[in-house]
Amino acid sequence: MDTPPASTPPPLIPQQLHQFPHAPKKGLSGCAIAAIVGVILLVGLVVLAALAVPAFNKIQAQAEKLRTDTRAKELQVELTASEKVQAGAFAQELIQAVEKKDHEKVNAVVDYDFMAEEIFHGFTGSTQMKRGFMESVKKNPGGIFYEVFGQPGRVVRHWKRNGIPAITLRFVLSEGGASYFDIVLLRQKAGGFKVCDIYSYLFGVLMSKEARQTTAFVTGADAGMVAQILGSAARKKDMEALSKMVRASREGRPEEVISIYQALSPEMKNQPTAFLLYVKGLQHMGEERQDEYATALEKARGILGNDVTIDLLLVDRHVLREDYAAARKAVEVSLQTIGDDSYLQYLLGMMCVRTNDIPAAKEALKKAEAAEPDLFELVDLRMQTRAAEKDFAGVIQAVEAFKARTGATITPDMMTEPVYGDFKKSPEFTRWSATVKKTAP
């Protein structure tokens, strides 16, 4: 299968830093989902760089289709056996560069010239736009991998997206949560590969396409062309507002992002980039805006469309509504699409605990441990499955093993989930908690 169905997982980022991964709670979830990872960095740069350049020229639809088809045929070439090995090594090198925060190496493996051409071809002043885009994105630590820069990564699968060789990557973030995206591979004439695009599992489109659409919007392109591309007409005040939202989001001012969004015109509120910036702002506000956040998530499909891949984004909505069966189903759909990734198995196990399906939770834990035994988040699932089975000695064993491996102390006050109710009444808990109180800093 070259193209996944509409239900694939978006990037994940939690709302709050925890000492160890918590099960989902009302308002603040250990598997809270972020709206934008990677895509917003690129789109934001395009927004800020494009406001001062000339408007979009009309492009003949047939010529555009011909160009797209020709470009696709150039990229849709099956990898040989040796190339598959090279592609795997390339992905590992990229992951290591991201983990080590090697900015130069990360920039070196991305073909920004190719990406810029995909975004800006056909625009008046495209030369200046390309130059401004590349200068801006290269200055950001990690470039297009800004949001996961310095985080541990893993290859999930090798496959093809729309017939083009691609590799799915996952980065587990220090705050908790994970980011999933595809890197699209471009062969180099001298041998080897570079990244020529990124597929966002939230937008359900390639980064270059989303950035191109946003560029058309903010440059005030011909109204007919904008309507063709976006289904709406651009207004000067909307362009300025979108630019301010991007800046406020990147500078960590979520309240300002929310305030700007609420003052937008109705059609601008339905513009995907603006909406996702708004959702991201609500997430950062945590419990203070949890009802508004849940309401926004209920509107997501209507604004983003039925073909976008937002199932894991909607996990948060289901958790906030305490509909854990629906949350579990969303994770299961994502697993069917993206494969048996250990972090997704962890999320599935957590939802199984919440639906009191402990055998399924244990099976998910078993699969996750087999694939990635050192995954940090698994300690929570181990503890909760053992607590559910009344294996109280096993809970303490998991806690002690976690401390031995990481040096971090799990304290009794962290065990707020209902599954620990009987454990907290047990003699094992009494003895253990007294020891922790004496030794914990």
C-alpha cells in the first residue's frame, strides 16, 4: 500500500513535564497530543518571510498538473536492495544528528533547494522567496527538525508514500509524548540520499504542499487562485493576524495566540494553520482552558477535512470526555496504519488499563518491551498492569528497577490513578512508602 488511509497518527506532544509518564488525567494527559510538530516551523517561516514579496501569479491548471506528474515520476523509482541498506543507514545518521543537536549535519541531509522549489514555483519573486526561506530555516537550530532537536529517535518503518521511497520516524520528547512523521527520500547523483520533504501525520499532506498553500494565502494572491487553492479569499488584516499568531506561538505566548484567533474573521478561523496554532495555544494553557480545548478538538475534522490524519490528536478529546473506549479505538486505528511501534503500543496499553482490559494491556506491554525494552514510558504501564492484577510486590519491583536505571525516584504522591487504589491500602505500599519518605530528596 503506497498511501495510508485517512486515519493515521499525528505528532504527539504533552502539555506538561512529568518526572515519570502519567496515565491520562482529566485536563492534563500523559499522552496529550500536540497540534503541530515540524510543519508549523516551516509554515511559520514562510508566513513571516512572504509578507513583503509580490503576489502569486496565475498558473495554468494543466501546466501545474503536468509539472506535478513529471516530478512524481522522477521520484517514484523503486529502491534496489543496496539502496535500501543505504537508506536505513541514512535515516540512522539523521536520527543521531538530531539527538546530538548537530545543526550542520542536520541541515546537510536536507535538500532545501528542492523543497524551496516545490513550495515557491510559479510565484512572482520566487527567487527572493526561496532565498529568504532557506536563510530563515537554516538559522533555526535543527532546521525543519526544530521541534524534535535533541530528542531520541527511532525508525518505525521503510515504505513508500505515493510511490516515493519514505521512512517513518518517531521521536520521543523529553516532556513526554512522541512525534511521528515521514521523511521523503531524494536520490543524489553522487550517491546516497537527502530529505526532500516531510509528511505531517496531522495535516495529512506533505510539508511543502501545506507551506505552498499558506504562502498563497498570506501573499494576497489573486482572489480566484486563492479560492481555487484554499477555498477562501485573503484579506490584509488576516495576513497580518496570521503572522502575529505564528510569532507569538514561536515565542511562547499562548494567551496572545488564543486572543488573536478569537478576533479573526469566521473564514480565517477555518484556515488550517490558524486553527492549529489556536489548538496548540490551548494545549499550552492546560487545565485553565481544557473545556475550550475539548471543544476545539470536536471541530477539528470539520476544519481540517475528513482526509487529514488526526486520530491521535482526538485521543485528547476522548480522554477529556472520559471516553476511554473511543480513545483506545483511535490508537488501534493508528497502529493498523503505522505499524507496531512501541510507543503506540504503550498508548494502547494505557487505554486498555482505563477500559479495564488488563490482558490486552499486558499484551501491548509485551509487544512494546520486545521492540524497545528501554522505552522510558513503559515503567508506567508496567506499574499499572501489575497494580491491576494485585501484584503489589511487582509494582515495587518496577519502581526500584526504574530508579536503578534512571536514578529518578517515584514517590507515592505520583500514583494518583484509580488503578493504584488497592495498592495504596496494602502492607507492601505501607512498607515501601515509609522507605521512600526517608530516602527521597
